[in-house]
Amino acid sequence: MGRRKLGFWRRFAVVLIKPVVTVWTRRTWLGAEELAREGGIIIVPNHLAPTDPIVSAHFIYDNGRWPQYLAKASLFRIPLMGAILHKVQQIPVERGSVEAARSLDRLIAALDAGGAVIIYPEGTITKEPQLWPMRGKTGAARLALATGAPVIPLAMWGPQLMADPRGGGVNLRPRRPVTVAAGAPVDLSRWAGAQPTREVLEEMTDQIMLAVRDLLAEIRGETPPPLWERPREDPRGEVGQPQGGTA
């Protein structure tokens, strides 16, 4: 990505963030060729720690793409912050049926323009005890079904050494080892042209999360467990026990 194509605000974001991450981490980048394909792509990372978005952004930017993350629409209504988020091409996401449809339209437009849209399918930092991925939510699958854009799994290991996801604080020691790997597009061909029913979207989402999990297993050199079922709330608002996930 040529410097002159970035514009002032995107270049400002790079100058602000990249030197910090460069000093803070010792990086291993794998699978960069998967980001080199033409057209829009949907990137689906695992979520380990509060710091992993800046690590994934560094990886994506280093490999020739501008990362476009989904962010809560409320952030875009904060003076100055909202303007900057728009300038650096991040994407507001609304809740509610009508607003969600508008968010989907924005995502489709970003992909049509050749963008790299990043969606965290888990929606939050994993609660799995050993930091393996949980079963995901269906937003990435819905977008893939609507656009046919390739879904690129992204696995990260190491951001949890920068900021403990279980409340242990931030570790500011430099050169924390991090590995990021992009995989081949997830094979979703069996659902091409299908209606976006709940069953279809959940099956696609499991396929996506298994691809992310297996890529993470390669990085960690370990045998992965089944996808972890996120805790569910019972009718009284209490969180239930985690259940066994997809093998």
C-alpha cells in the first residue's frame, strides 16, 4: 500500500500505532500470500486479549491491506473520535433489526470497494480456559453468504503476553513474541446460494471457527479441543455451565 494512497488520517494512524507495536512485539508473520488476492475479503481472527486488534492490524497492514474493523456505532457519535474513525475507514455497527440491516449494507459496500473487513466471530475475548476459540456468532457467515467474498481465517498467539485477558494487567516489556497466521479461504461452497436460515448460518459459522481453531493449533503445536460452547444465560439471567462444542 503506497504511502501516498493512504491520505493524512490513515497515515497518522500508522505513525501513531505501528512504532509502538514494533517495539512491543517480536513478530512471526505467516500466510501473507492469503491477503494478496484481488477484491474484498472477510478476515476472521480469534480473540485472545485486548491487544490482539493492534497486532492483527499490524499484520494486515504489513501485508498490503488496510484493516477495516467493526466498531460500536456509539463510538462514532463521540466528538472527534467518531470523525477520526470515519476518516480511517472503520465501520459502525448498530443493534436492532433496521440498524443491523444498514450495518450489513455498509459491510457489503466496503467489500465491493475491495476492502479487508475484519470480524471477530466470537464477539468477545475467549472464555475457553486454555484460550482456544469458542463457537462464534453468525455475522461473518451472513456477510459471506450475502457477498460470496472469501473468508480468511486468522490465528494469533502471543497477544495474551502483552495484556493478560484474565485481568492480570498489561505487560509493557518489549519484544513480546507474537505469531499471526492467515490461512486459505474457508470452503463454504456447500452453502452457496442457500437461504440465510439460522441452521445454515450456524453450520457456516462452525466451519469458519474450526478453520481458525485448526490454524491456531498449528501455531501452538497442540491438539485442539472441540469448539467451546459459550456460557448461556438462563431465564433468571444467570450464566449456565459451558457445554461441549463441535468436534
